[in-house]
Amino acid sequence: MTKQPKLALDAMGGDEAPRIVVEGADIAVAKNPDLTLVFVGDEQQIRPLLKTTKHLRSSEILHTTEQIAPEARVSQALRAGKQTSMWKAIELVAEGDAEAVVSAGNTGALMAMSKLQLRMIEGVSRPAIAGFFPSSTGQSCVLDLGANIECDAENLIQFAIMGTAFYRDIYGVKTPSVGLLNVGEEDQKGFDYLREAAKVLNLEKLDVNYYGFVEGSDITAGSVDVIVTDGFTGNAALKTAEGVANLFQSSLRQALSANIMGKLGYLLAKGGLASLRAKLDPRNHNGAVFLGLNGISVKSHGGTDAIGYANAINVAVNMVKQGFIPEVTTAIATANEIFAQEKTMSDDE
């Protein structure tokens, strides 16, 4: 399915908003000429920026001067946030005036406001945050990255279904492979709920390309396309990966600039190092999504630049064009029925 997407942008969310939002949007529209954008925020700040762009001069602005502070608590944001750019951008999606929202603002506030306004897809018990990691074979999708500290078997099964649809929409892979993150690949390893989820995911009638249990090293190895875990483990993996990538790049930079031999080595390996830098560049993996909501809400990293923000917009565009919500709604209904049947059979044994 294809359609002309209309996106609402929280123009005041992010470290360098609204400048980065406008510059990123201009890049995204150059790639997607059929894209319509609504900038939500302070018109006095946004309008002059739009006039400097190639593709956004006549874009719509929904004016508001209020915004969510990066350090605001979720409860505080919900109490005082209904006139903020974040709330109003989500509200456009909730009321059917836009197909997706993109924000680089406060993550907790965006999650809470999106869940409150967009509601959950029928049959989905919990939302999950999905994002991408660079891998040896391309990119791996990991979920949940922090929305749910604890999960049960039903949650993981639903995450696998939503992750499959998400990966297919973004990369066009018809049957993405799915693995459950565990402490080992053997069937007897891990908690009971992991083994229970694995049993259902293995069923052919569920229509999930389930690979089996995977370990942490498989995330960057690219052993599977989609890796499913609870939010505590997923968030720890994300922060660890970011830390290792930063350490590697800073250590490499120091080594190559330490002496004349290092500098000579850099010149000889310049092309390969540029390719490596691009692969590890977080801007190319920007755009985490709150899956499970009855609407598309994309979180951009708050400190990203225009290229990174454009990538977050592209994630939203792909999900809208491919019809993510209807696909997941149907798949979840089937999965819940299968899970209930398996649960009944297990209880009777």
C-alpha cells in the first residue's frame, strides 16, 4: 500500500530545535517529494527558518509557544503539557489530521503522551520501543529498548510480531528472521516465560520466521533481523553498544594521531575508515518507534543533527506507506488466539 504521508513534527523538541527539525525536514522532503509536514511550535522561530529552505517555504505551522523541558518528569509533562508542541503534534495524529508524529523531545513524556492520546492497538497488551543496531550484515532491529522493565511470554510474542512488521516496512524484507535474546542458544536455557514464548513462536500457524534463542553477540553479528527482549535488557544492551562504539572511535582516533606512523596508517586506510565511520554513525540508525500504539510515534535522538532527524522522518514515512497499523492489528488478533489455545492445552496437561 502506498499513500501520500502527512507528518506532524514537534518542532520544539531536541537540543537544537527548531533549527535541526527544519533542516532535517528539508532533507527528508527532498527524498520524499510527496511528503506533507506540519510544524508544531513557535511560529516566530520556525517561519524564518522555513524561508531559508529549498522545499518547505509554504509548509503549515501550528503555533504554540509552550514546550516540554528535556528534564521534565512524566507526571509534570502530563499535567501541564496540553498546550505544548509535543502534545499538539501527537493530537494531530490522534484526530486523524496526520499519519505520524516525530519528536526529538523528552522520551518519557513522548511515550506517555502518545499512549494516552493514540491508545493501544486492539489486542496489544504493552507498547515496545524498537530501534536499530549496526551489524555485520546490515542492521538489526531490537525491541524492547526500555518501555517495559519486566515482560511475560505474551508480551514477547507480540513484540516479535510487531518487530517483524516494522523491519519489513523499513527494509522490505518479506520474512524477517526473529530471535529471542537469552543467556544461551540451547532450548533449556533461560526463564520459563522465554521458553513458553519460544514454543508459540515456533508454531507454523503463527507465521513468524522464528530462528531460536540468540545471545548478545548476535545483535552485532546480524544472526537474525529482529531480536526480542524485555525493556531492562534491551536498554542495557543499547547503552552498552553506544558506549563501546564511542570508546572504539575515540581510541582509534588517539592511536592514529599519536605518532607519524599512525598518521601514515590513517592516510593509507582513509577510505576504509570512512566506510567504518559511516556504518557506526548513529545518525544512520536514528528513529526509534513506539510499537503497539494505534498511531505512529517516532522518537529521534535529542542531540542528533539534520541528517539524523531526516532519517527519523524517513522511518515514519515508510511505516505510513506500508500500512503498519492494519497489518499489526490483524496479526496480533491471530497471535492472541493461538496463544490462548496453547495456554489452555498446557493447563490441561
